[in-house]
Amino acid sequence: MKIYTKTGDDGTTSLFGGTRVKKHHIRIESYGTIDELNSWLGLVRDQKIDLHTKETLQLIQNRLFTVGAVLATDPEKAQLKNGKQRLNIEKIKTQDIELLEQEIDTMEASLTPMTHFILPGGHQTVSYCHISRTVCRRAERMATHLYEQEPFEENVLLFINRLSDYLFVLARKLSMDLKAKEIKWIPTKE
């Protein structure tokens, strides 16, 4: 397979199913941001962190490819035809969302309760995690915008939302593991 095809030289790209759209289409922005998030998670996974977290991040990265595939699919081409799905696109399952919730609950059990917002930072690994969280939130904003125009599998939105929560709690857990100081945001009074 050649890496360059020249078919996108006119500023368009192809969705799953063959439909061509402009490269700035909200659908492309949505799955492109998921791809960016996946790259950031790879950077977090490459840090000196515990094996369980590395394995969980790899599972999440795999599921993000599924999210990207759902977002990259022309909804008309994915619809059922004569009782059969026209394109065989994997789904985000309830179990994928529940995995994130279980991981969040497990990590939170070992953390001190939050009393204030926390400034991102404290350690490079923690900062990568916070960047991943904010990219995830951007992906969520774009995906919800797309969902309003062209609805898709709702579990995708739930997964992205829960993933940003997971990344916030993971940043806190990594701060604890790496003995990085969490700096509370305390508004100044005038």
C-alpha cells in the first residue's frame, strides 16, 4: 500500500464507505483529534509508569481506533440495508465504558479527596497526562458537534467523556506514584 495517493491534493479525503469530504469537515476534525489523543496516550504509556497503567492505556488506545472508525464512517453507508449492516464497523460496548469507570474507582480509592482544583504539572509524565485530558475534551466537543448534525453510536460519546475523567484521575494517581506535588488552585481575594 502506497503512503501517498494524491487523491487528497484537492483538499478532500475519503470516509469509510467512499464518500469524499473537505479535510476541514467536522467529521475529519473529530476523528483527527481522536488520532491526536491516541498519540499523546502513546507518549504517556512510554513513560516510567506501572505495568497495569501501561496495559490499560494500550487497551484504551485500541478502543480509540474503534472510536475513530465510527467517526470516519459515512452514516448513510453504515446504516442497515435489508437487515444487514452495509459496513462492518466495530462498536464501543458498555463494557468499554465500565472498564474506565472501574479504573477510575480503583485509582480514586488510593487518592486523597480533592478540595480544590489542581494546577496541571508537577512532573513531566503528569503534564503529558493533563495534555491528553485536554485533547480528549476537545475531541468530545467536536464529536458532540458532529453528533448534532449526523448522529452516530451514542456509546462513543460516553466513552470519550469517561476517558477524560479517567485521564484526570490518572494524572492525580501518577502525581502520587511519582511523588510530585499537586498544587491547588486557590483564587486570590482582592
